Amino acid sequence: QVQVAESGGGLVQAGGSLSLSCTVSRIILYINDMAWYRQAPGKQRDLVAVVTRGGFATYAESVKGRFTISRDNAKNAVYLQMNSLKPEDTAVYYCNAKVEAIGRDYWGQGTQVTVSS
């Protein structure tokens, strides 16, 4: 059974930095896009950033210039470096891995990021 494990969330003051990591294990197929989503209380889950297998990254407007997504294909891992954090970045952050060969999306359990003002 495929496992998606996230780590790195926590509490930080506004202006600070956090780094998230996600590893997908027990999978033998190629992972296509890998992404980070976030969901604040009472709101829908929104895309934060996505990176293709070739390393092309796209960001939500609200995080451009502050967040950097990267991946390591050999480790089936994706990372999110978050700088200049704002209170509005507070949310549960979810890792997503897309396997187009079987039309599946795999999700992590989520990691809490809290930014205090």
C-alpha cells in the first residue's frame, strides 16, 4: 500500500521560515506531478505549489516569491521551503502525488503550519 508521509510543520512567528518534506513510499510507478495544498479552517483546500517530474514549478499568487517547491525523483520526495511567513499562511498543508499511469492521486495526512502575528 502506497504511503505518503509529511513532516516539518510547526509554529513560527510572522516573518519566519519553515520547511516541509514529503516522501512517497511503496510505489513502483513513476510519480508525475507532486504538489502541496493547504486548507485553513472553514475554507476549501487550495493548491499552493506544484512541480512536474522535470522540475517545472508553478505557484499560487499568494506565495510567489516566498515559497519554493522542489523534488527528488530518486527519493520520491517533494519539499516546500516557506519564507517570510504570514499569519494568513496558517493552515494544514497536504502533500499530493499524481500517478497518471493509473489515474490516481495520493495524499498525505497533513501537517499543521501556524504563523503567529
